[in-house]
Amino acid sequence: MFTGIVQGKGQLVAVTDKTDFRTHVVRFPDELLGGLELGASVAHNGCCLTVTEVKGNEVSFDLIKETLKVTNLGELSPGSEVNLERAARFGDEIGGHNMSGHIHCVAELAEIKDSPDNRTLRFVLPAPWRKYVLHKGYIGIDGISLTVGDLHPDGFEVNLIPETLARTTLGAKGVGDAINIEIDPQTQAIVDTVERVLASR
């Protein structure tokens, strides 16, 4: 489980591609290395990956076909940065919302609007997932727990404070970039349940 509070940014330093399989190596900030062992779960842009090797600050992870298909991680190359979050532990403060690290889809960053001390990002979301995005609801964007702002027929907006822009990779994103989306599971469960009940009447 994750909380959607990004703990740091890591830089991709190496990629090895095979058929429907990739190993990537990320240079971790020192503060995220404590107690990191083989088999540990770490979210990369919100996608839960398993540690396969640790060499100093450089940590390796394997990405399978489904991960490469559903997320934006397959588009990264050495030099790219990723949002990192270690798995939550019992007793940790939940500053965001419960997140599984399972990405549902990618959304396209369609518009960036800047104003003093605020940035608004508008995303175009694939049609099957739009019904799960509610005004003032939770959503995971590249591993960041955010509150949904205005809704649009093809997607939604979020509003970012300077701290979020500084601590995460969203400050460097541009129009057209693909962003990992994790739908809030509680919202999804409620919407699906209501649809089933109404359909049975």
C-alpha cells in the first residue's frame, strides 16, 4: 500500500530491454535507501515495482509486459526522473489517500494554466475511466495523491501548489506527456455497485 505522498525523485541511469520485458536502474536519494532490501515494493510514478538488486544508490527493478503496456514507464530513458514512494508501514501518517500502486491507464496532459502560486493541469482521460473521476474526489497522478478540480467532458483538472511542483516530476511535465493514473478504489467500488443495482431493477 502507498499513500500518494511522493518521498523523493530518482533518476533513471540504465535500461535493459528484452522481449516484452525491461530492467531499469534508478539512482535513489540517500534518504530513501534506509532498510531497502531485495523484494521491497517501491512506487515509480505510482506504479508498484519490486526491488531486484541494490548496489549503493543504484536500485534495479523489472518491468513486465503489462506494466510496459499500461503505464508511462516504458517511455522513460536514462536521465528521466521518476516520483518515488516506499511502501507504507503500519503507523505511518496517511497524508494522501490509500493507493495500491496498480495503474489503471495513462492520461494525456492537455493544458497547463499558470497563475501566481498555482498551476492547473488539465488531463484527457480514456473514456472507460471518466465515470470514476468525481469533483473533489481523490485521484493518483504519477503516484501523487491529488484532489480532482473541475471536470470536463473528456477529463478533469487538478490544481498544484509550488511545493508539489518542486517535490515531484509534475513541474517538468509538458503538454502531450503521458501521465500514470490510479483511480480511487473506493470511488470505483461505489460507482460499480450503483450501476449494478440500477441495472438489476
